[in-house]
Amino acid sequence: MARRKTSAPRRGSLAFRPRKKASRLVPRIKTWPEVGLDTPKILAFIGYKAGMTHTAIIDDSPSSLTSGREIIIPVTVLEAPPLIPLAIRAYTARDFSGLQTFYECWIEPPKELELQRKIPNLRAGDLDKKLSHINDHLELIKSISLIVASQPKLAGGLSKKKPDLLEVKVGGGDMNSQLNYATSILGKEVRISDVFSEGQFIDIIGVTKGKGFQGVIKRFGVKELPRWHKHRKGSRRIGSRSPTLGALSTVPQAGQLGFHRRTEFNKRIIKIGSNWYEIVPSGGFPHYGLIRSDYVLIKGSVAGVPKRPIILRYPIRPPTWVPSGAPLITYISLDSKM
């Protein structure tokens, strides 16, 4: 008689512990890459997820089995209205580790931006005096960032007017050129084509679709207990919690599923454009509508639901293969997605 199996591999990945709600809808970028740019640029951008479609391209990956052939790939469409830099933030090194804010200077935001919805008591102050103070202590500055505001009212599928704020690092060149670049674009629109180029790899930071409080069956994929044994406390549960220790437990337990902050590495930009009729399907995107400003096509899927803000960042660990440009697009599906 065969011996009955009494053990099984654990179920559910421990790679994303703790599984809790994201603290903010617009993720804060915690790590910045070291880029070798000749001229300064901001290293991130804000886009809004519109939907998905599919395209036909000529595969230009040299190591692919379909290299040089036409392939069909899914793409995610993000609408990316221009950003407006509002403030410069300079950092200096601490004595022990990390960075510390050295100085910060804001401009008077344009009235059409309606920033009072976000920061009701903003006081800009003397911009020239603060910039000269940073210039006088440039040898102490280790990093320069810009606080940028999105313009959601320029997007076709968004009804909100309140801008989203994001701190973006300036990379490339030396510290003097970075400060001059940051000063020159204050209050001016920065388009996504000024930051990224077609064909390059980027990282995507976003918040996934929320699914609420779920049990262990859906949350971790635990096998349901057999129902014919008349389980007194139900079958959609774990057999035993064993000696668990609260948050340090590796035993699957019920809790929050979805609405998690996630980062996807090395997603490729297929196309950047501004003519909405090139990519909007018949009837518009479901739950979003039409696109009225700049857009970007990302290969594959992107976390989140339509209208969710998505952060595009220069890659923190780029692949060894560096594409020479954008792949040749032969077809973009405009079929209705309803």
C-alpha cells in the first residue's frame, strides 16, 4: 500500500512582504540611477494609463529567434501631458550617510495650473536671492531635484483638475550645468519627448489594481480543503497556523490584496507621439475615452487601472543590449475595445 503524502511545498510568494496598501497614489521615487548623459535632463515623467492595444513591429532584438521578422506585441497607451517645474531643491551630504535638504526655492505657479487646489498656502518668495544662495555654495551641493506638477486637465480621459506633484532628480553633466538647466525650465512646459526617446528602456512605477480584503485561497493560492470531511470551520482556510509570530509569520493569512506599489524594470518605449488619431481605437478607450495630448506606447502591460498615474523613470539596471532606435511599426490596431 502506497504511503500517503503528508507534506507539500509552501504556497504564495514571500517576495512582496508585507502585502499592504500603497501609502500614496503617486509613488515617491526612492532610488535614482547614475546616468551618463552629456546634457542635463530630468530623469522621470508622469503619465496616465489610458488602455491597451496591439501593434505589429519588425523585431530588432539581435538575440531574438524572430529577429528581422514581423511580430505582434501588446502595448499599453499612456497619456503624458506636459509637466511644469515649480521648484528647485538642492541636497548636501550628511556627516554620516544619505542626503540632506540644503535649500529650496519656488516660483509663483501659473494661475491656469490651479495649484491652490493642491497647496492652498504656497508662498514663492524671492527666487533670485535663493538661487544666488545656491550658486554661492555650489561646492556643497551633491544633488539637484525639481518639483514638477502634471496638468491632468489637458488629458482627454481625466476629469480631475488638481495637479499631481512629483520630485524628479536632474541627471547628466556637472552640478553647474544641472543648476542652469533646472533654472532655465522653471515655469516652462516640459514634454515627454524632451526626456525620453523612442526605443529606449525605462522603469515603470505604479500602484496595482485594488481587490480589497481577500482570503488565503485567492490571496496566496492555497488549496481548498476537501469538503466531504465535514470541516467544522470551513474549507477555504489553512489547515494550521502553527506557532506563528504576527507580522513575521510565513503562513498564508487573509488580508489586503492589490493596491500595492510595484516597479517593473526595463520596459521598452515603442512610440512617442501627439497625434491621437494614430492610436485611439473606435469609440475611445474603455473607462478612459479619447487622448488629447502627448502619448507614449509601452511594450507589454502596465500596473494599475485606467486613469491611474504612472511614473516613468530612467532604468536603474539597464539591459546590456542598447537599441539604436525605435522599432519599425507596420500596424497599430484601431479596433474597438468595448
